[in-house]
Amino acid sequence: METRGRAFYNFLKMNWEEDPSLSIESWQVEEYRSLPLDVLFERLENLGTHLDEERFKAEGEQYSSPEEMIENLWAKEDLERFDEGYLLLFELWRRLLPERQSLSIFCDQLDVLIDLYDREELANEELLHEALADLERILDEHVDQGAEPHQIFTEVSQYCAHDLESFIYDFASDEIDHNHPLHASELIDGFSSYIERKKWFEFLQLRLLASTDPEEAQVMISNLLDDEPDFELLLEIARFLVNRGNIVDFLQTIKQAKESIQTEQDFQELLAISCEFYRLLDREEETEKICEILKERQGNSLDQTLDEADPLLEEYFRLIEDFDRSKA
């Protein structure tokens, strides 16, 4: 994923937190928000730039962003000092020039909120809703000026360390799960014209409709399956149909998934969903057989490529076909 500005270091820090063995410099992943102002200025001075709060504000008035400021203050040939200086200037800009909000500053704050949400440490979720509403306004303004929706979303996303499209989908999905349909609807309607994975957002829309307009949701399920969604989306549809859909749609979803199943993990996820499906139908025989297949696969590497001639794979789909014929 291509990142710009501060997002590169946010992304680097996210990866380093997952794998501390990564080779990085401490200044690349430091928590600059926790440093006092005098420390930020002192470290800038150690890098060769002499500023205080008054001079920084006066200097900053000449530029539209911290990126423009560093480009004019630093010799870019000195790459490490340039990058470290950028991080210091960025944090000073964020604190001392809050009214001069650039795209990189806005996206950095959005990254912070997303990270807190993912860690379940966000005390006020409304802050995230407000930030996403601001993001939508930024995108809308660019489209009003002639920008192509998906292109401008891609360009803005490069200033975020997180995958914005995936996060918006997950956040809207969480809002549906938590019975906040208005919030979910606002997210889906607000960003549907900007994202690339249209089918996934259509799936969110049908999940919303399932409780208020089940007939329309049924039409959407049929249309979505006719559009041949990818394997991951088929899994999501199958999970949804276990509790909310009819047997015919579930079986069609599983049979479509057969064409794109590739790995051991794919197969085990399909088995786990099917176990739950048959259990809720009180089909003890099918439940026992499919759960036994899943149990036999537990020691297999999830990354390994699935053999199309795997006898347990063939047995599983034979059970699906037999059940489908019994319902005809």
C-alpha cells in the first residue's frame, strides 16, 4: 500500500508493533505526541534547525502544510535528518497551528481514532463519526470540483496508514451488529460512490434491509449471487444466511464457493459455517459428518493449497448436493 507523509511512519509503527523484530530506527516509531514542546525544539536544534514557538508560528504562516514547510527548510539530500526533522515539524505544526489543518494532519488524526477503535480504547465513538463525516465532506468537495470519485478516494487514502475502504466497511458492519442502523446507513450512503468493492457495500445494504424490508433484501441477495462475488464475500453471505436467509440461498452460496476455494483455510471456514447451519436446522446427521471432517483437518497448515481431488472435500460437497436434492 502506497503511503504519503506521516502515514508512512504510522504504517511502519503498526507493523513494528506486530513484529518488534523489524529493523527500524527508534525515531521512526517514537510517540511524538507524548514529547514536550521544549524537547521537540531541542531535537530540531540538534538536527541543525533553530526555532522557538514564536518563530515556528511565523515560519508556518508561509506554508500550507508541514510537508511544504520541511521541503523549504531542509536539504533533502540528508535523508535521515530530513525525515526525522519532518516528524518533529509535523508534531509542532499539529499542536501550534491547529487552525492550519492540512490533509496529512487530518488523516493522521483519523489514523489515531481508527487505532483506538481497533484496540477498543476509544472513549468517545462520536469523534470517529465526526472524523468520517469530515472525510466525506473533503471527498465531496473534490468531486464537486471535477475529481473522479474513486481516484480522489485513493489519493486521500494514501495519507492514512490504515486501509480506509476496509475500515469503513468493518465499521459499518459493526454498527449493524450493534443495532445502529442510522449510523451504518450514513456510512454506506456516504462512501458507496467512492469505494472499489461495490458488492461488499451492497451486502451491507441488504443486511440493513433484512429487518425492515425482507422482500427487497431477498431480491438483493439473488442479484448479488448472480454477480458472482469472490470467495471472501461468499463466506460473509453464507454467515449471514445461517441465521437470516433461506436454505435455498445458503446452498447456492456454498455451491458457488466451490468454484473459488483455494486453500485449507478456505475449506475449514466453509466447514465451520456449514456445521453451524446444519446445527441450527437440527440436522444431527449432517452436522456430525461435517464437524467430523472439520476435526480431521485441524492439524493441516491453513496456508497450503487445497487439492481438488481431496476425498474429504469431495465428501463435503457430496453432502451438500445430497441435502439439496432432498429439499427439492
